[in-house]
Amino acid sequence: MQTVQKGFTLIELMIVVAIIGILAAVAIPAYQDYTIKSETTAALAELSALKTQFEVAVNSGDTPSLTATDAGFIGQTANGGTYCGLALTGTTAITCTLDGSTAVTGATLTLNRDAATGLWSCATGGNINSVAFPEKYKPGSCS
């Protein structure tokens, strides 16, 4: 009478471990890219929310005295839900210095206001993972 094999052989387990390793090698960098992109997008959303108050201040001549709090910026939160340190530059720009994960800390997103037309444009600066702000991490509306 033959005995019936129970469980897995060593080679089957090694194949499963190799497949898991390959999946992890692909998934981890993709997830890191995703988190960096989400942090930059969240920062741009924070900046965009301030445009209306900034416009009101510019049109009423109050920009020299406008503070981040006056513009409606909540600021850093303990749970890391906010990724911006804010700077207002006269009547021309709102700048966010990213302060999320270590990969993006110090990079900047700036909304520039054209004084003649009142139109806004987005610019990036600084480094992400020690590389000048790569295109793949820029929010879709920021070129």
C-alpha cells in the first residue's frame, strides 16, 4: 500500500517564496511612488484652497498683512494629515514646503499669480529622494 503525500515539498515552498519575493520587489517601489505622488497632490490641494482668500486680500490691498491663518491655512497636524509649511510672497505667490515623508521633505510647490491677468500657474522646486523634483511626482495640474 502506498502512502499519500501530505503537505508541500521543499521545492514547492521555495517556488512560492520566490514568487512572493518578485511581487514584493515590484510592489514596494510602486507603493513608494504612489505615496510621494499623493503627498504632492495633497499639498497642491491645500494651496489651491487658499487661492480665493489670497485673491480677496490682493484685491483689497491687504496682502502685506495677510498671514497663513488669515488665508485659512490650518497648518501642520499631529497625525501627518497636512504636508505643507506655507509662505505667502506679497501679491505674487503661495509656496508650500513639503513636510511629509522623508523622501519629499524640503521640496516645494508654488502657485504663482500673474499680477496682470490674475491667472495662476504652478511650479515645483527642491529635491525628492535627492533628485530634482521628478516629473512623475508632479500633480497633474502642475507642470
